[in-house]
Amino acid sequence: MKPDYSEEGGIYKAAEQGNADAQYDLGAMYNFGEGMEQDNAEAIKWFLKAAEQDHADADLRFRKRSRTSVRNLPVTGGLDH
């Protein structure tokens, strides 16, 4: 059963107040562009917040998204050894 975020402020308010399920759901919305523009950085931010509260699904998504995002970052310089 999905949480009800219909009260004032909805999912954003619940996520900002530390609700791990809301943080995960908000991350998923940003991740997939559901109801908003897709945004990898915001998805990762919200997945991390939920994962820090031991939300297992958020932890998995965070690890997958952050790994994908890191691979897709532009190379800005070389490594000197």
C-alpha cells in the first residue's frame, strides 16, 4: 500500500520532515521523471537521505544511480601519477 501524501505539502513536506518512504518515493519520481522533469542529482539526493535511515530499497537505488551518474560524468582532467 502506497503512503498517502495528499495533505498540505504532500510528498515534499513528508520528505523534508524525514519520512524515509517519502524520500524514497520522491527519489523515484525524480529518477523516472514521474510528475516532474527527470533529474539524476535530485534522485540521488533523496535516495541517499532515505538510505541513511536504513531504507533498503533506497540504498539499492542510491548505489545504482550514483554509480551510473559517476560513469556518465564528463572527464574534466587527467590523473597525474
